[in-house]
Amino acid sequence: MQIIRSISHMQRLSDRLRQEGRRIAFVPTMGALHRGHLSLVELAGRHGDSVIMSIFVNPTQFGAGEDLSRYPRNFERDEKRAAEAGVEVLFYPEEESMYAPGHMTWVVNEGMTDILCGASRPGHFRGVTTVVMKLLHIVKAHVLVLGQKDAQQAAVLGRMLEDMNMETELLLGGIVREEDGLAMSSRNVYLDSASRSEALHLYQALNAAESLIRSGERRMDHILDTAKRVLLESGSITLDYLEFRTFPELRRPESLQGRILLAAAIFLADVRLIDNIIMELDPVQ
Ligand code: PAF
């Protein structure tokens, strides 16, 4: 696996890969790699000839008081995991080169970023769209591979690709879970053992909602109330949001049919966790 730190070096290598007719599949990450990321590498390998991964803890997507300074960083471990998973090129830029002094240009989605995670993380998606646009110009990917766990991020970035007439194709990998159901996340390392077991309520709440829906229930309020009850059985959880949205448009659905996202975010002490399910629903007969 080749490790590249310089933007221009990465651009020249991507030019060469393209000239050789190779399809570049790109997995952007902030490191702290876990099985969720590795499953995206595997998906990328099935849809591209060269898998490029980036590791960059993007400062512009963290708000004041968020976890930028304590975000887990362990490059040696990530490097080993990426190589074992089959990454061909690991792009690991310096912060100063990604945001040179005087940087003042932003990519902003104005319709889908003040809801769900965007409501409690103002500015977050501006950082995400900007850095991913920059990374796509550097890596020149044919395919962008993202995880469903960050469903709003995937929807916003999909919209960006469309709105900006980019030729990059978006692929969404499913959520990878721990044995007991907790969605894999780099932030799970912040949980102590008590919070770790409380966190399971998030998965159980989504499961309870899904079971109701699969059994034919379509009353959104009733489903949300049931899921909230499961969540709040844990005295330590504060609910940020639990909402139905159409996917990938992220509109409030009039009824539960078509492609529906049920997304949730909670706080457990100072740790913010998200999870979701996406369902294809036929109208109930
Ligand atoms: O999902 C992430 O890890 C980040 O938001 C991303 C897409 C790498 C942009 O920094």
C-alpha cells in the first residue's frame, strides 16, 4: 500500500491511474478505522480497480465544543488495517495543505442541512461538503463509497454530486454492527462500560420501530412513541432526534411508503451517537 501525503502527488497518481483505464473507488474517512470502514473498502474493491482511502480529521466539520481535539487518532493501527483490507493508496494529507492560510471557499447545501444532525451541529455539513469536494478533486474518483450510518451525510453528498454535475457515482455500504447490535462508530471508544450497555437502547428502539412497521403498523406517531419509550427506558439517554424522512430527499414523509429513513441521534453523557434504518415500504393493502 502506498501512503501519499502531498496533494499534487496524489493528483498525479490519480491522473496516471485514470490514463491506465483504472476505475478509482474512493473511501473517505477520518481514521480510527473499524469494521464498518473495512466493509466499505471491500465494497469499493468490488466496484473499482484501485481503492483509495483518505484519512483526514477534517477540522471544519467540528463545531465549537465538539470533539476535534480528542477525536481518536492512531495512524499506525489505521495504516495496518487499511493495508490488510486491500487499500492500494492511502491519502493522508497534512491539515495545513488541505486548508492553506486564506482558504475562503465553501460548498454549501442550503436545503438538507438544517435538519436532523445539522440542527444540532450548525456548520457541520458545510465542512463535510467542502472537504469531500476537495478530496474528490484530489483523488479524482469514479466511485465514492460512503456508509449508511451517516445517512444524512450520504444524502447531502449525493445531492452535491448531482447539483455540481459531477461524474462520480455514489455507493452506499450498509451499517456494520457489533455482536449485540450497536452500530460501529469511531466514537464508541468514548463510551465507558456502563454507557456502552446503555447505548444499546438506540439499536433496540430502531428495532422496535422496524418490527412494528414490518407487522403492518403505519401510524408514524405511534411508531415514534413506541421507539422513544424504548430509548428512554435508559435514564442516561437524552434524545436529540428520532424522525422519519424520505431517503435520499430527507423530506418529511406524508405516509410510510417508498424508501423511508428512520434516523435517531442521542446523547449519552457527552457522547453523541447516531443510528438509522432504511426501509423500502409498499403501501399497506
Ligand atoms: O464520515 C466521515 O468520516 C467524514 O464526515 C468524511 C466523509 C470523511 C468527511 O470528512
